[in-house]
Amino acid sequence: MSTQTSTDPQEHSTMTVTDLTPAPAAPATVAKHRADAADLPPIKAQSFLLLVRTELRKSVNTRSGRLLIVAVLALAVIGLVWILYESRDSQAVFGDFAGIASIGVQILLPVIGVMAMTSEWSQRTALTTFTLSPRRVRVQLAKFVSALVLSTAVLTAVIAVAFGVTVLSGVISGEGASYAGTGVGAFLGIYLTNGLYVVMGAAFGAVLANTAIAIVAFYIAPIVWSLVGPAVEGQRPVAGRVRRSTGSPSGTCTACSPRRSPRSPSGSSYRQSSDCGQAHVARSNNRFWSPLWAWKARPI
């Protein structure tokens, strides 16, 4: 940088011009910087386990995350205390205690998945996170896994508390405790169901990227679907409009065998005879979907 001063004799004024061009760096300085960079250790790729641990810390370090976990445990304790008082004169059944304790888990635990996906945008840390870890797919997967791990830990704590209260209830009543139906399959179903709830909550959070909107959508969507379902039930399903090219007349075929064939991959059973070649969709026996799609058998 250099400074030049010139004087105009007619105007009797002085003008100063400053050159801001940086001076060239000395060769020794450049060589020193290159040597220092060569001495640095190589940059290691971030492990997926490190990302999961980081997302777990994010989930429990915020006030909302801690309050959510406390609320789940508090609801479980309140339910267990109530059923402990009600069953003071009868035999304690572990299934009843676990069912009461899991109500709060099923209601609030999916919010863990929602908050795991939306915390980056609500707390304005997305820029920092994706700068340090530019591979966003791995970050999103780490959020999913951390939400599942945290929800599994909370559910395990709730089940452990329910088990302890069941033992206490059996001692108080003097009738003992029953642990019927508590096999590996039952626990696997509980963990799988709650894991699916958390994944659905995380999916809502990933799509909407807003905590309040994602939570409202997660809880409102089943209600809206239950209201829309009966309206859709009155309409002829799309599958019913697709007619196989069999050459047989429409309507109920009296030549079809009354025997049903094994369940189809779509969840509905069907029957078909060689005389007709026309398939008839029957009502599914699934307890969850039957109230929504309980249409009569009709030709397709």
C-alpha cells in the first residue's frame, strides 16, 4: 500500500490518493504456511456413530426435549399409581400395568421423532450442522436412528417401572402377580409399534420442518382420515372399476365356488373358479382396516 499527495496550484487544494494493492507475500512466508499445512493430520471422515451421538445430545440438551421425556415418565407414573390403588384387593396382572403405563408413551413418544427432525430449523442450527457435515442424507438418517434409540430407552424405562409396580401390587394385595402373555413376541410387538409411531412422527417433521405444524399434522391426520374414510367407503373403489378381460357378464356369478382361496398379498381374500374366470373381492379380516374399507364382495 502506498500514498501519493498532489497539489493543484489553481484550486489551492491538496488531494491524497491511497493505493490499496497488497504487497506481494514473501516467498519465505508462503513456504512456511505450506510447511505448516503439510504437518497437519489428515481430515478423517465423520463416523455415523458420531452423528448419532451428536443427535442424541441435541435431543436431551434442550429444555423441550427434557420436558417431553419427563412428561412421558410422569404420565406413566400417574397411571401406575391409579391402577395400583384400584387393584389393591385383587391379583396384579403385568399386562394391565404395562398397558396403563404405555398410554402416555403412545401419545407423546412420537413427538421425540418430530422434534429430532425439526430442531435444526426451529433453533436455527441447520447452517452449522450442514456446514460441519455436508452429507445431509447421513445427518437425516442419524436423526431417525437417534429418535428410535431415545424412544426405545424411554419405553424400556417405562416397562421396567411397570414391572416393579406389578411386583409391589402383588405384595400389597397378597394375591401375587401374573405375568401371562409377556413373552418375547409381546415385547417385540410393543417395541415395533412404538418404533413405527416414532418413525411416522419423524417423517412428518422431515417433510414439514416446523415443530408446531408437524405435531398438529401428526395428531390431526388420523382424525381426518377416520372422517374421510366413511365418505370414501360410499364410493366405488378404484379397484372395483377395473374389470378383467374374461368375456363373462358382470354381476354375481353363481358358478363360482364358495370356497375361499388363500389371502392375497394385498390383504383381501378372493375366490375364483375355472368356469367363470372372474375374481370377487371379499372383505378383509384385518381389524384395523375393516372399519374403513368394509365393502361387500363385488366383481372386478
